[in-house]
Amino acid sequence: MLGASIVTVTGNSEAFIENYKGMIEYTDETILLQGKTCRICIQGKKLSIDYYTNEDMKISGRIHCVQYL
């Protein structure tokens, strides 16, 4: 689907997010992103953003949950 957010989770320690629109919240336990049609909430421990651009980002840490809100 054109413009849909793509979330790729590798194990419980890395997540790659593509096609997000913006960042709403960023703490070491919650990262909340705005997608085109929904919000993406990643929860865990010691979360950090390794890199981000206007189109994609890499999150690392101990990922417990990925929710589409």
C-alpha cells in the first residue's frame, strides 16, 4: 500500500520503521510515532533511536510491545 507505515522487528532488540510522518513521544520506555493512517507505539526498556531520517528510523533496546493505535 502506498504510503503505509512498514514496521520490521528483528528479535526483541531492533525495529525499523519506514514511512512515518512524525514523532509524538520519545522516552526510554515509549516511542510514539504518527503514521499516515494510525499511530505506532513501541514500548520496552532502554529504547533509543539509532538514526532517523524523514522516511525511516532504527530503534534499539529491549522491545516488549508494538501497537497500532
